[in-house]
Amino acid sequence: MKETNMWECDSCGVVEYVATPPGECEKCWKINSFVKVEEDEVDAKREADLAEGIKQDFEEEDENEN
């Protein structure tokens, strides 16, 4: 079984959960910009990522209602 790591783009902050760092960021297109998130930071970053996703969902709902 391959180990999954958390990688964060040091340019735009996009987070990926894969075994090896992505070669290119899909958001900002920067090459080799991903840095591994240390184990003690993973939970905090996952929670922040989840909260941001929920916030965006609510903002999209508000835009669709108007």
C-alpha cells in the first residue's frame, strides 16, 4: 500500500493528498511548487481546507439565489 502525503503549493496554497508531489499546480500552473506538510500540521491544514470548501459552497449558494 502506498503512503499518502499532504502536499501544499508554496505559491497559491492548493493542497493535494498523494504519495509523491505533483509536478505542476492545477490552479496557478507553477512547476515543482509543492512542499510536504509535516505530520503535526496535517490535521490543522485539513480542517482549514474543509472550512474553506464549506465557505465557498455557501457563497456559491448565495450567488445562485440572487
